[in-house]
Amino acid sequence: MLLVCLLMAPPSQELEPPANPGRFTNSVDQEHVGRFLPDSLAGLTKLLPSLVRREAIFVGEAAAIPARIKIRELNDNQLPDSNDIKFADGWAKPPISLEAIAAVVKRWRRED
């Protein structure tokens, strides 16, 4: 089964914006994506720069033919309830102390 779904970053993402926001123009990235596509669909990488935010190219066994799809925006109450840290927030905070790391290791080893 092959499923390639390319998503553009949400507009609320707090990372430094790319030079051409919302566009997949880097040829190295396009080549990387093209390696995951069958030879018969490799031409789809030419569509990547034309994708706008929340658009994707949907291919694979679940798709009868490749399709350009729009990912709908979800309300906060529809998003997964995960405890993952926000990437940008995690890097903006000061480093974790060695004592805090030691406490985590003790918990992992069940030494508390």
C-alpha cells in the first residue's frame, strides 16, 4: 500500500516562515518525495509548488486515481488530545537541569 499525503504547515505555526510561504519549491525536497512515488506518478512532483496551505496530493491503494485534496481546518475541540510539546516552545525554553533529567531516568528505571 502506498499513501503519500503532503501537507503544508498551518498558518499558526510559530517557526520562522520560509522565503516562499506555503510553497514546496525546493528541488531537493521534491526529489525526496518523488522517490516515494511509483515511476508512473513521478510527474506529480511538478504539482507540489502549486499546493496552497492545507492542500495535499492523495495517492495510493485507497485512491482510485491521484487526487489533489483540501484538508479541512479543525476546531480546537476536534484536534487530537495529546501531550506533545509544541516544537517551537520546547526550543525557546531554557535547557532542562541535570537533576530533572536524573529524575526522569529514575522514573524510567522505576527506582523511585
